[in-house]
Amino acid sequence: MPRRYKEESFLDIVLDIAGPITALLFIYMLILYFTNKPKFWHWLSYLIIFALAIIGLIFLKKYLNKVKEERKEKQFLERKFQILKDLEKSNQIEYLNNFILRFGSETKKGLKYRNYVFDYDRLYDLQTILSNKSIHLEFNDLIFILKYLIDQKEQKVTAESISCKPQLFANLSDTEFEKLNYRLFEAIGYKVEHTGHPKDQGGDLIINKGPERIVIQAKRYLNQMVGNKAVQEVVAARNYYNCNGAIVVASSDFTQEAIALARSNNTKLINKQELQRLLSTYLKENWA
């Protein structure tokens, strides 16, 4: 018990003692109520004052704990940002940004933050490399710095996307729309083949990743919905190009008939809204 008190503040000790005293007073007051009511009413005022004092001490303790936590958080952030300043002085910020771009989407498992995933072995390698550069960081400090840089990068992208006028699908030719999809699926991580030509058999792109081989039909429709024909074409192209998947990407929406036909033929449909989301996520571009 003495060791515990050494670790606690005087206020903690007072509140620890106040608990048992309050219980004893409650029992004593209960006895007085049934045996000596005049004395009970006399002591009740003292009990009320004691209870108010305890409540005040509890609120004081919460306030002091809050101040203590805020001070610790401030010291924590000051230390982290001092590390960041040291990295800036040693010209390592660009090095870390390159690490984020190069390895932030290399794996599907590992440390996940926003749109990035890092293999833990890569992070340990980075920690070792920085140590060899005389920059000694604890692992948690390294993670803090990477997250901070990612936040800065993503906030910049968001600000630029909001401030810039969206690019218009209407300004693209059919060939340019195919090239836009080429860039998109390449950014997602696919190896992309461009097959688009007058006799493309309904397939504009073929994307490959591992066992996946998917044919894509790109439809730049502006004032009309994409119907059954596009789905029929891409299903035929799937067999023609020996693919195991098929996608129709459109700059508009699909008819209910097209949606039903795609569902029955195991074909994925990407409408304008989903395409806009993908372009924003992977190419950081705003399209309308």
C-alpha cells in the first residue's frame, strides 16, 4: 500500500480514503435516523458539506487528469514534429515520399492507412536504411512520420480536386475514353493491353493480373443509357479473347435490361458514378 501511495498524488490518496469514510458515515447516519433523529438532522448538514467536498475533489481530479493528458499529448507531438524537422534538415522527406509512392500499394496485407498498405518487412527495411544514414527512429516514430506525410499528400490531392474544374467526358473522343480507361486500370495494378480498333470484336482493353484475364468494353455515352448491345458485345469478346472476366465501363448509366443481362452472364458493369470514384481514387482526377 505505501508503494501505491508513492505513485499516486495527494488528491488520489484523499479520494481513496474518502470512499470508506463515506460508507461509514452513511451507516452512522442510518443508525442515528432510527435512534436519535435530532442528532441525525444535526449531522446531516455535515454530511451534505462532506459529500459536496468529495464531488468537488472528483471534478478537480478529472480536470487535473485532463490537463496532464493534454500536456503529455503536447510533449508527444512536439517530439514527433522535432523528428520531422530533423528529417527535413537531412533532406530525407523526399526519400520517404518516394517510399510511400513505391511501396504503398505493393501488398494487400500489412500496415493499412487511408489508401495505402505497407508490408511490415518493407517498413523494417526502411527503419534499418534510415539508421544507416544516422537517422535512428523507433518503429512507432517511423509510422507517425509516414502517416503524417500521407495525410499531407492526400489533403493536397483533395484541395486540388476541389479547386480544379472537373474534366469532362464530353470532351473526349471514343479513343481518348479508351486511353483514359487504360491509364485507370494500369494505376489499379493491371497489365493492360489496348485492343481497340474497328474490328475489336467488342473488346477495347484486356487487363491481366495473376489468374485474371478480363476484357473491357468502354462506352462513352453522354445523353443516353447503355443497353443490352454493349453487354452482348463484351460477352462475345470474352470468348473471342479467351478471357475469364468481362467489364463494361460507361460514362453514363445502364438500362435495367442491361443490368439484368450482365448479372446473368457474370459481367461487371461500371457506371459513371463508379467510374468517377475510381478515377478520383487511383488517378487523383476529377471527371464529370
